[in-house]
Amino acid sequence: SPVERHLVGDPAGGEGAPLAPAFHAAVFAKPGVNRAVVNIGGIANASLLRGPDLLMGFDTGPGNTLLDHWVKRHRGQDFDRDGRWSASGEVSEALLEDLLTHPYFAMSGPRSSGKEAFNLQWLDRKLGAHPGLEAEDVQATLAELTAVTIGRAIRQSGIEVTEVYVCGGGAHNCNLMDRLRRQLKPATLASTAAIGMDPDWVEAVTFAWLAHRT
């Protein structure tokens, strides 16, 4: 299965992904503050920082990938600008609960996933049990799925964070950010611009930093 393929460990005891947590710790950690840095690309990942220390990094599940593919299918757009389309819909709690049964969401600790696990084929199979949903309601549900799984993953880590900073394309999705803010209360939520780096730059700077370190 796609999940099982991502459980194969590397020689150092991890999975080799996500790659960003070491950079997040080097650049965004702050003594005396517990922070989470969340990169929302196609797949979302989180780095948990206690003061200057990186405690854990892992993929939380889908970030933008399902949102982007669904809006492309139904509206011919590459992405849901500002999350306007998802904001126009209503979350289907039944569909959301069904999506949350994916075995990846039952995992804990350092872990990684990919688009082979979360894609339109998987979504279409799930939608077969939920006929008649409006396309915008599915989009709203997918946005809630991303927010819920990020929020749960951070809370269930057992590491209490007070500040969360988002980078990647998801930082521009206002509806997704609002949903994530509700999931993460009472922690504060902002983009990494608030701590000195444009959210669109973080991934490129990460790989430049990794090259320099190498």
C-alpha cells in the first residue's frame, strides 16, 4: 500500500523526509518559545521546536494537493485563489470523517507521505459513498481535512506549542489559514513573514542551506 511504502526506514533511523525541519530549527527557533513551523505544499509537514531544539519533524498528510486537483477538475483553475471557492461551500461532516479513516492519520512520530497516498483516485473512491455533494462543499471539506489533520498531528505530538508559522503556497489560502487558526487555538498563527522570511522563499532557501551545510 502507499502507506506501507512510506514506512521503510533509512539507515539513520528515520525516513529521509521531510527535509525541511533541520532548516526550520536553524532559522526559526527561538530560545524560550515553543514553535511549530508548518509547510503547506502539496503535502503538509510540521517541525516542532522547543526553544532552540528540533524535537520532531513529520508529514501531516495532504496540504494543497487535493484542493488544487479538485478546483482544476471543476473550475479549470490551477489553485483556489485565497480559498474563495472553499469558503463558499459547507463542510460535509460525513465525508470528512470518512477521509479521516485513511491509515496514515493513525500514525504518530516521525513519518512521511506523498501524493501517491492522497490523490483524486483516492478521493473519488471515498465520494462513491457520499453521492450528491456539491463540488464547492467537497472543496470546503478538503480544506477542513488539511486543517484538521495538521492541528491533530501537532496536538497529538504531546509537544505544546504557543506559536505556529506557515510557509508554502498554503500560507496564501486565507480560508485554509482561518480553518487552521481555529484548529490550533490558543496558539497564535501567522506566516513565516512575521519572523523574517517570505513564505514563498522558505523552500528554496532550505535547499540552498542544505547545499551549504553539505
